Amino acid sequence: MELWIWGLLGILLAVAVLGVRLARGRRAWGEQIDAISQKSDALNSELKNNHNLMRFLGEFAQKFNGEMSFSEGVNFGLEALWHLPEIDSVAALLGEDELGPFRYVGMRGIDDPFAFLGKESPIPLWGILAHALVHRPAPGTLDCLSINNILDEGKPLPEEFPWLPAQGSLLVVPLRGSGKTIGSVILYSRRIAAFRDENRQRFLYVTVGYLSRALLEIRIHEQSVRLVRHLLSLQLLTRTMSSLNSIESILGVLREESTDMFGAVTVHLFLRSAPTVAGERPTFCLYADPHSNEQEEKFIRSPDLRRLLLWVTEAEQPLFVDPQMAIQSPEALYYRENGHGLLVPIFGSAETAGGVLLLLTPAAARPFDEDDLTVVRTIANSASAAIGLRRLGALTVPTLA
């Protein structure tokens, strides 16, 4: 009898132990199922996010086509970046090489963008923009510079980007292509460490990289179209100039043809006055474009401009200038490769007036660059030939003495 009871108790104990083990196993199995489910949800979320990013990149790429202008490409690219969830502000700077100068060509999420558009951005050697543009990343790393906490890291300093809030995070992505640096895109977020995630940073880098390549292709296309249009306009200009018999009529034709070639520009002629006394310093008579705005009027009538006019006529070399900035010395301007103003010499003779042709373009427009220099020189030479043919001289009363 006792053996039977002990046997029954043993069976019950074994069943209890088995039940406990089964419960623990079921609990562990449930935990594993939950963990797998969570991993599956995370993977599904990541796949969905990657799908959305790839779709964004695909739609982003399709928007760029042969009919889009350079400025439209910049605006579309910035608009698309600005609407990404982590981006609160975005700005684009464009120039000719990594040493600058760079100008703001587009901004989103800024309180007063017109205070910066078309103007140069300072590039201090200690600044993050200079570091991002000059620095070349190691193989396998991204060509960009991130600031996770602007306030704690103390950079960038306010004087480098006056529009940038003092808190948040920043991502600077250079625009490179064809072996040169053409600018940079600056992405700002109010959140700290918004660009720390490597996958997200890579996505933004790829997006900006595609924007850079698209802008280069658009620029090459526009340069080709512009060259053909310039050649046709120069042929017409050369034929027309030979029939003109006054400085005013020459200025009118120069203005019409320059507008046709470069868009909204104003054209000004500075002709040297004949000295009335031996040894007297040269003076200039201004034939101004009647469509000049207040800022351009102030620039072309500034006494400081006379030094540049003298240098251009004596050195017989052009200078790029910027009417939005204080007039610099010829030595400071000599190595500039672009600007919203271009001074080109007009050659004279003992019987005719020489001088300077000045073209100015608005701050928001594309600045003149080295590609435009040959065309503007040809325009100036046409003016020189017309003046020499008719033996035209400047007015006796100088504008800049």
C-alpha cells in the first residue's frame, strides 16, 4: 500500500515538474516569438523606410530634365530637401572652386532670405565651410561634415552663417563634379544630433550628390546653348555697329544685344576725356544705362570707381567686380574669376576716345564668369571699332574726374 502511494506521489511530482518546465518553455517561446516579431516589425519598418527613400530619390531624379534651367534646378532641389522631416532650413552656395568666392543662390526656411541671396558668404580659414570644402575624406567615408550640437561644439560661429540659429545640428555637403568644387549645400535641423544616423546621413549625401551632378549637366547644357546664341548675336552686333554714328546709339545697341545674350543687364560706357592741359590726369565721361537702379547708379558714379577705370585702360585687362560690395583695389580684384559686374577696356587712338565698358547684372542673377569674358571682350572690340570708324570722342565735361 505504501509503495503504491509513493509511486502515485512520484508520478504527480513528475507531472508537476513537467508542467513547470512546459510553462517556462512556453514563456521563453513566447518571449522569442515577441522578439522575432519586434525584429520583424523593425525590419519591415526599415524596408518600408528604404522603399520610401528610394521612391523619393527616383522621383527626385525624374524631375530633372533638359528643359529645366539652372536656377529652377537649384530651387527644386532645395524645396525637396526642405520638405524632408528632419530639415528645418537649407541653403545653397555656388562658386567656381573650393577657394571661393561663394554666393547664396537659394535658401529655404530662413526668415529673411533676400538679405543673403546673391551675396557672398565669408569663408574664414577656421570655419566649417572651408574645412568641408578643402577636406578630402578617407576611402569609404562620406564627403560631408556634420555638427551634432551647435551650442556645445561652439561652431559654426555666428559670423560665418548669420542666418543660422545657435542651437541644433548641421550637415555641410560639398557640391563636387568634373574634378572641381562648385559649391555646397547646408542642411540645418533644430534637433540635436539629427544627422548622426549613418543611414540617414548617407541618404542625404546621395540626394545632394545627385543634385550636384544634375546641376553640372544643366550648366553644361546652358553653356552650350548660350555659346550658340552668343555667336549669332555677335554676328548681328558686328554688322549693326558699322552703321552707327553717335555714342548714344552705340550704347543703345550694346544694351539690346547684351540683354539678349545675358538677360537682365545694364550697360555703361566710360570714355576718357581729352586732357586740356599737359600732364593733367585723365578723366572719364559716363554714358549710363537709363534703366539702372539706385544701387547701380551709386556704384557707377562713385569716385572710387575711377581707380579701377584707370587701371583697366592702362593695363588693358578686364576686372570682375561686385556692385553690392565696397569697391576694392585692382590688385584685390585681379584674380577674381566671376562677379556681378565686368569691366572691359575699349581701345582708342590719338583721334578717338578709349575707355571702359561696364556690364552689371542683378544680385539674384548668374554672375559673369570666365566663359563670358571672351564674349564681352568681343562686344567691347565692336564698340572700339565703331568709335574709331566714326572718330567719335567723349563729352568735354567729365563725369568722373
